[in-house]
Amino acid sequence: MKRLLVPDPLTRKKVMFYDTPERQAKLKIRCNHDGLKQSEFLRLVVTGYIENNPHIVNFLHECKEKYKFQGKQKRDKILKMTKLGQDKLSDFALDDQDIENIFDILENDV
């Protein structure tokens, strides 16, 4: 079974937040039920957020609306910009490796 890599102790950063004892206990129980450590769960969620996983993006959009984190215009603008960015990527048919190769080429030319 492949596990998430734990960051190198020399370069890793600590991510911390506070919550209620009840929610922390529920998180621990849910993670145990799913066979995950809390740190693995959080790394998975952060990875999904960083990589713009559509499920996480949609969930966050719903939460922003439900908890009034942003106005409707701002939420709609973010969704529109995200969709536009995805369309541009598909227009050029570039994946992450292609983009990295382009930056490597540009770096070598300078």
C-alpha cells in the first residue's frame, strides 16, 4: 500500500489550527474508521485543494455560500475564472509535466 510521503524533518512546516474537543474526537474517530492518520487526512485534503480537485472546489463553494464567507459576486467571479483557466489548459492541451518542461526550456535560454 502506497502511503503519503511525510515531509523531511529538516524542511517541513507545521500547519496548526484550533478546534473544539468534540470535533477533534469526531475527526479522530472518522480517520480511524477510514484507516487514516489525522495528518494523512489533512495532507490529502490540502493536496486536493492545491490541485483544484473539482469535488473540493465545489464543496468549498457550497461552504462559502452557506457560511457567508464571500459575497455571491465574488464567488461567481472565482468560479468563472477557474472555469476559464481550465478551458485555457484544455485549449493548449498542456499537463503539469508539459508546463514544467516549458519553464525548464525558458530557464536554460536565459
